[in-house]
Amino acid sequence: MGIKQITKKLSVVSVLAMASVGCDSGFDASRTVKQSPLNQASLGLAVQVDSRQEIDQLMLSEPNAKVRTINANHGLYEIYNVPKSVVEKYLGESEISENQLVEPLQPLSQPDVSQLAMLNSDQNGNQFQPCRPSRQKPSAKISQLSPSSTSPIVELGTDISLSSAGSANHRSVAGDLKVGWIIETPKGSNITQTQSFGKDLVLTPDSIGLYQVLLLVQDDNDSCHVTAKHYVVTANEPLKSGVTPLAAADVSEADLYHIEQVSAPLAWNQSQGEGVVIAIIDSGVNYNHPALHQNIAINEGEIPNNGLDDDHNGYVDDVVGYDFNNSDSYPFDDNGHGTHVAGLAASPVLGIAPKAKILPIKVLNALGGDQASLAGAIYYAVDRKVDVINLSLGNYGQPHSFVMRAIRYAQSSGVTVVAAAGNGHPYTGQSINTDQMPNYPSALPYDNIIAVAASSKTKFITSYSNYGKVSVDISAPGGDEDNPLVSAAMANPQGLLLEAMSGTSMASPVVAGAVALVKSARPDLSPSQIKSLLMKTGDTQTQLQDLTVSGKELNVQRALSELADQRQNIL
């Protein structure tokens, strides 16, 4: 699902990636895939088997087959280079489904010749001219010289060397091409030279995040062509010690209006989320952020960085969570979305549940992810004994059967799933009635799912927020262009700690934090009881009556007061 772009940054609703558990037996390690699919061509067949031996037999019998282990504990794998009919021959009784992509977290730049106006002159001082329409335009081609891997995922510290040598004039046009490059960097980058001229470009990223490189060429007739490449720069940053917590004085009270709007401070004398763990299944979390570090759920069963699966849960060194994008134990945020979401849910300074714990699980990057990895991440979260799962992501179309099964597993384990209702039409941004055009997983009809719309500072539903009398349960502050929600930022060389975003992705963790407060106060309540309580005790909003099931905006204080009244009546 798309993202809501606002003045200070973007917002979101989206999802996914991959995980690897354990080693394979009897076949070459090169046939084991670690990176989750990032485009249609790289998708495989998602399978769920009773025994790993079934996968091994297929791999030994089919020499071209490759496998990605997503969640071995639940028999979840992805098979590549083998037709479905052949996979069915080996795994006939198993669940087999085409894996599916999930949309990128943010819109990627669309190359346009108008961007020539951003360039000054080429390496010889020749001015770029306004482009003239022509059927005889030149071709623009970017060739990657290094790194040798064709993956768009690049480790921080790696230079990216590109060439325009494959670009050429139309066959009927002579002369030399003017060549220009434009580099779009992540927020917080210190790179100031965002234009370059000449045949080649060497990009040295200084920050994690999305880099968008555009190549623009112009011939002697002023005809133009433009193309682009995108890179996600990531890093495996270990958990630090001795991080000084962010002080309340470092944040403007005006930037915390979402907390006041749902009356959370009035509930904190009854509960602050103690003993509750919220899984943030997203783009990862900046777990070394001073507003989050002290609330990260540490896996005490693991010895950090010893290369062993000390707690025998199938994941090596998963001290702070897991990265299903890259099959490692560093769910470090390289987009910013997951960090922002985590802060709204359970930061001691920025969040609704200031003493709840956060389990970071990375299934997304700026280029998207896949449904099978999302399913594996949900299983992982439940097995890590979380109480709440936040899913600030989604897709239109049909729900994936593996994700549905994983959410039912969460339901059977007493885990509440809070999901963003979506930020409108993927192309126009206009709000959508998800009763008619469902967004999944928020629209799944399970009683452990709370589907959340976004309301503004004035408590009205925002212009971008999806709605649905049947499919959306409640609204919560999600911000808008004038009043976005402020929360934690991803790591960056400028040291920026806070960032503003808007979207149902922001409203969802506000509700997840409320669920944590209720669960802490009443651990015996089931997901359906918590859901009913929050919907019953919200603030009635007339304009929401036909837009959500409850017709209400979240009110945390009233929910906790209702619990106190119930306890008093029992006494």
C-alpha cells in the first residue's frame, strides 16, 4: 500500500521481506537464498511443510532449485526455479502458494525530462536546454560497475560506481551527448553535491536509507531521455550499551499532541504498559535511539554475537529481534518508518505506553517486501511471546493465505493485531471505502484484529484515511500536512532525533500502545475483549458514524476507567 507524502516527510502503510533459519543439508550452499524478493521476477513459490526432509528431497532431486528459509519452526520456505507442478509432485500434501510482493514504503522517483532544469551545465560547460519533444530521442542507460552484486541492497561503506557508457544518440542524430546525474539522498545525509556531470558517477553513501540516482542525457537537437536506479543502503548495527535516554524536556509539548488527544496521561496512574511486549513488524527499528533504547525487548536467552542459537529458537543471535529482509539478527531500520511507528507505540517520551517493551522485526525496506516473509515474521513474534503486533502496512487485492494462517495463529495464542486501514488509493491518494476495496490485513474479519483509521488534530477523519462501516473499527490520531505526528527518527549522520510523519501507519501504533496499557492492567483479557473495550469507550464522533464500526476515536483514559469500574463492581 502507498504512503502519504507530507511537508516534513512521508507516511506509510505497507509491508515485508525474509528470514533464514538454520542450514541446509545435502546440497551446495549457493542454492540457499538469503535476500527476500524485491521484484516480480525474483518471487518464488511459498510452501509450508510438515518436515524439512520434504524440502531436502526436492532440492536433491531438482538441481536448479534454490530455497529460502523463512521460518523453519513453522515449515515456511520459498522455492525458486521449479515449476509449481513439479513442487506439487514432491510436496503434494503441503500448502503451496505463489508468493506476492508488497508495495514499497514510499513512492520511488519517476524519471522525467523536466528534471533537466535542476542541472546547470555539463563537464564542458555546455548548458542543458529545455527539452524538445522528438521521436528521435537518445537512449539513457545506467550500467553498474561496482559492487559486482546486482542487488539494490548495499551495505553502508560500499561505493557505488555507475556509468552512462551504454547511452547513445538516436541512429539518425550525430554529435556528443550532454550527460548529467541527479542524486536524491535520505533525510539526514550530509551529501551536498547532488549533481554530477560526465560519463561516470561514483556515489559514496554516508547514511543508511534510500538513494535515488537519475541519469539525464541530451543530444545536439535538445532531445532528452532520463532513467533511474534505486539503492537501499543498510547497516548491521549492534545493540549499544550506555545510551543516554531522551529527556522529556528535549521534546516540545506541542509535538506530543497525539498523547493528549487520546487522554493517555490520565490513564498512566493505572497502567503504563508494564510487562507487555509490542512487536513492530515494519522496516526495522533504530534500537539505539535514545527515545527507544531502554524499551527494547532483549532476548535474554541469547548471548550476543557468538554466532550460536543459544535459545534454540532457530534464529542465531536474535538478541533484539530479526531481519527477514536480509536473513540476519540486525533488524536495524534503513527507512525510518518502523522507528517512527515504534516511538508512537512505546517510547518513554513519545509513546502511548511508556513502559511497554518493543520487539523490532524487519520485513520491509523502501523497495517493499513479500507476503511469505510477513507470515514468517508474525509466527516469529508470537513465538517470542509478544502481547501485541503492530502492522502499519497493507495491500489491496486478495489476502495471502499464509498471512491469514499466521494471524489465526496469533489469535489462538491470545495476541492482538493492530493494523493500519490504509492511506487511500495507491495512485490518487484519495480515501477508499475498504468495505468495497479491502486493504489487507486490516480488513480480515478476525476478532483479534483492530483496524485503525487516522484522525486529525481536530478529531475529524483525515482526507487520506481509508474508512469502512464494516472493515474499519476505530480512529486514532494519525496527523496531516498541517499537524503531522512527531516521533523517533532513523540513524543519520546529522544526528537528527525526531521526525514528522502522517498516515494510518501512525494511527495504528497509537492504538497498539493503548492495547498495551489495557493488557498490562488486565492480562486476562482476550484480544476480542480488548478490542470491544476500546471501541466501546472511545469518544463518539458524529462524522465517524458511517465511516467506522464504532463511530469513535480512541480514548485511553476512558478505557482504563472502565476497567477500574469493573474491578470495583467485582469487589
